[in-house]
Amino acid sequence: NAGVTQTPKFQVLKTGQSMTLQCAQDMNHNSMYWYRQDPGMGLRLIYYSASEGTTDKGEVPNGYNVSRLNKREFSLRLESAAPSQTSVYFCASVDSGTQPQHFGDGTRLSIL
Amino acid sequence: QQQVKQSPQSLIVQKGGIPIINCAYENTAFDYFPWYQQFPGKGPALLIAIRPDVSEKKEGRFTISFNKSAKQFSLHIMDSQPGDSATYFCAASTKAAGNKLTFGGGTRVLVKP
């Protein structure tokens, strides 16, 4: 039972390049989330998907897009990467109306 | 605008000591307050959680104290061990807003042997 799987684990990009971060969960959860973690700022919500077919903006959505491909998969896309998007990105999932959120081990992204 | 403020940013204690981490929130609609533990290179994992209808909750060596009137809650790690060295995050959510978590800034705890 893998839980929440994120790929890749590490990535280095140049400014202006695009990239898609992948997330898949095998717990049959309805809701999925993308966070970014920066030192001293905790985790901040980028986008979330309350259920298959729906997505909504979180606290820091600018520069990102998401796709809820199916119930299992929720991807995060950077269309034109900027150095300010250097961060660790976490995907999480939860069954509707219950906690806790289950997190993946993150994607460490550096943008030069 | 940080809706959940966490302090201190870092903490060093000796083995057996009691690290205490404090969080304060602004949104009175929050109805779920979890604490997450994160080890280097890993994602956060739920440690313990509380709802505002109780003032204290214990799970093993971890205790949450909750003060609804002051809009504050804290985590105590009793008889701390070197294996407890990690970063701890408080968070808050409201079911009405889809259970989206708002996190504090995190506290790095180091327990010295």
C-alpha cells in the first residue's frame, strides 16, 4: 500500500521551462491537494480538488495549473517556471469529510 | 496574512525535557486542529488532533492543550527522546471550507541525548 506517490522526487529547471509534477493516491480518497513548503512559512495551499472533476484555487495559485485526471491522479503544472517557485511541493489526499490528510514525500524543485 | 501563528521557530531540549510549541489562530470558524510531524526528506504525518469541544487530548507522550477563548493551542512532548527530533506543524481547518488546512510556520525541535 503506497499511499500518496509523487514524481519526480527532485528536479532542476531553468527559468521559463515548463514542468508537470505528478501525484497519485491508492486510498480511494475523494479530495486531493497541492502545497508548497518554504522555510518559516509552513505549507501553503496552491490548488485543491474536492472531488473528481472539480478544482479550486488555494492561497498561492499564481503561476500554477492543475488537472484532476481521475480519482487517483492530480497533477500540478508550471507553465513558465520562475526562481520564486523554487520550493518543496507536497501532494496530499483525504477522504471527504474526514481527516487526516495523507501526504506524499514531496518533490524538491529548483529553478535557476 | 498568516491565520495560524506558530512559535518558537526552533527549540533545543535535553532528553527527558518537555518541548512546548504554541499556536494562535484568528478564524473562529476553525473546527479541527491537527499537529503534523515531519522528518527530513519526508512528508508531514499526522501526530495528534483536537476539536474545539475539548480542552486537552493525550496520545502517548504527546498532549494538545486547547484554549478556545484565547484562540490558542499548544503541543507538549513529554519525556522527549532523540527520535522526536523533527519539525512540527500546527494547522487548522473548517469543514465548511472543504477541510483545507491552514498551517503554522513550523517549529524545528532538536532533542539532545
